[in-house]
Amino acid sequence: ELKVEQNPLFLSMQEGKNYTIYCNYSTTSDRLYWYRQDPGKSLESLFVLLSNGAVKQEGRLMASLDTKARLSTLHITAAVHDLSATYFCAVDSYGNAGGTSYGKLTFGQGTILTVHP
Amino acid sequence: DGGITQSPKYLFRKEGQNVTLSCEQNLNHDAMYWYRQDPGQGLRLIYYSQIVNDFQKGDIAEGYSVSREKKESFPLTVTSAQKNPTAFYLCASSMIPGGYQPQHFGDGTRLSIL
């Protein structure tokens, strides 16, 4: 059974500081996704990481994937208040059964990020 | 605009009652998914469907049922057998199951017990 663990679960940061959220998973996969969720809202896709060594950057966020270590990181640079949200990583279990492909996401618990002035 | 529409936004269930949550997408996506989110937790997969007239149980399917009669629609019924249904329910879709695109999510339905 695939397990996905994030840490930290709670992160309180000052504006302008840097920090990293870690996402560890238990079985082989080379498809990992990062999502953002604002309170009471739906999930917004941030990054899609599809291979070992993949690195994606958007604004103050950068995500990377190390499939050998089964680890993804989401690095926050010079945090601003607008980044306050819950961040989820999700790992894709995919394969083929009876000729039909499938994809199932297993989510981490989420990291609640609060950025203070 | 293409997207996923979930309705209603809020739903209340009485004891012993079945309720149905609607999920419609106009993205022409093949795969659709239902997730449950409890406060302070990640999402857990209830059911998923790769093609019309086919669906599979996810990790927490007990007390739930689904149908996939049309490509655009994937309704979820929360039955009276689900003893703890209070949660935030999210529907998602993707172009190809197991493909490279991220799943797109609807705005969710918040279900509570009366």
C-alpha cells in the first residue's frame, strides 16, 4: 500500500524567509503532483513532476523529485503572505490491468503554511 | 469555460437518508474521481472511473455508490450505511487515467448530518 508523508504539517514563516516542505512516499513512482488549497476551497494544481531529477519553478515556489530517494521537495523562496495556504503532494499509482490504464492519487496529509508579516 | 461543476455546495443529511452529490465536467475528460476530505487531513479516494459504464472502488468505498452512465457525469450517493458522512467531498477528472496531466478538481460539496 502506497503511503505518502509530508513534513512539516504546520509551518509558520516570516515574510522574506525561505523554507522547504518534504514529501516522502513508500513505493516506486515517477509521477508526483503538488497542489495548493485555500481555506474552504478546491485544489489548484501547482506542479507536475514526471521523472527523476525533475525540477519545476513558478514564482517563489520550486519543486523537485528524487525517485530513488522517493522524495519530493517544495521550496519556498522569500515568502509572502499570499503564499499562505495548505500544500499537498500526491503520488500517482498507475499501471495497466486487463488492458485498461488507471491512475490513482494518494495524497499526503497536507502542510498548512502561514506567512506572517 | 471548461471545468467541473459540483452541486450542491452544501448538503444536509438526515439519519437513515441517502443523498446524491452531483459532478459534471465539460472538459471531455475520460477519467473521473471522488475524494473525501476530513478537517485537517489529506484527500482519500472513494471511487474512480476510467470510462463510461465502468468504475472501481478506491480506498474508502464502503457506504458509497456511484454510476457513470455518461462521460460528463459521475454522481456519488452517500448511503445510510455510511455512518460518518460529514466531510468535504471533491470530484476530479483527468484526460487519460494514468496519464501525465494533473487531475482537475471541482469546488466541492460540504456534507453535514442534521
